[in-house]
Amino acid sequence: MIRRLALVNAVAMMALLCASTAGAKADSVSFTISGAGSVSSGACTVAGYGNICRSGTCICLTVESGEVTGNFTGSAQVFATIDNGNPDLQCQPVFITANATLTHKKATQTSVLDLLAVSCTTGAAHQSLTGGWGIESSSDQSTGSGTMTGTYNESKVSITLKGTIE
């Protein structure tokens, strides 16, 4: 229980530390990435955050053709490494990279999003995700961060991101 609280606190702190401080032209965002997923053994083979596997015992959940809906629309590829190194815990860390093409207010940008989440069992083959996200890079130099929630199983992924983008 103490490890679970520590992990949840770490995710909350990451979301707070990533929060944008400029505030001049910040837009509130709320969008969902969803799509069919596939699972493979080991860490994801994507450059960046989505290939972190601290314990060495991980699986990769990939969404090749995700749909983005909400006040941003577009498409995304999602690479989530789920660290199953301690099967005694109810929750596991998840490191995610999302490569997204996003349209907002008639402008399109290509962005790499980093997400840190905690995955917890919610029932029969479904897992919940709770955490934070930040923009690693963007074709229009946007910055932003916020919180994320979601669910997944071996065949379907849905991740909702909320926050601000400048």
C-alpha cells in the first residue's frame, strides 16, 4: 500500500512540475486518444519515454492508428511500456510516448507527448490509467501539460488528456 501511495504521489508531483507557468496564451485542452491495441513482450521499441522498463519485466501496448477526438482532433500512435516487475502490487508504472498529429482552431501540429501513469486493475481484464502528461516536442513549438486518465485491455485503449497548451 505504501508503494502504491508513493507511486500515485510521484505521478501527481510530475503533473504539477510539468504544469506551464507562462499562462499568456494558454488554451484549455481536453481530448481523447482511442484505438485498437496490441501487446508484445518487453519494452516498446520507440525512441524516448515509451521504452522505459526499470524492472526488466515489461510488456508493450501499442496503438498504431489511434483517433484523437475532443477540442483537438487528429491521429496518434501510442507506445505504452507497462512495468510488471512487481506482480504483488495492484498498480504498475506505465511509461507512454504518443506521436500525434493534432488539429486545433484550423491549425495542425505534429507533437510527441510523454505520459507517466499508474495502471491499476479495475475489473475483469480492464485496467485503469491515472497520471500526467507533457509535450516533449511540437512542430509549432507548443508547450503544455496536464493530467490523464484512461482504460485499456489487450485489444482497446482509451486515454483522455486534460490541461493547457501554449
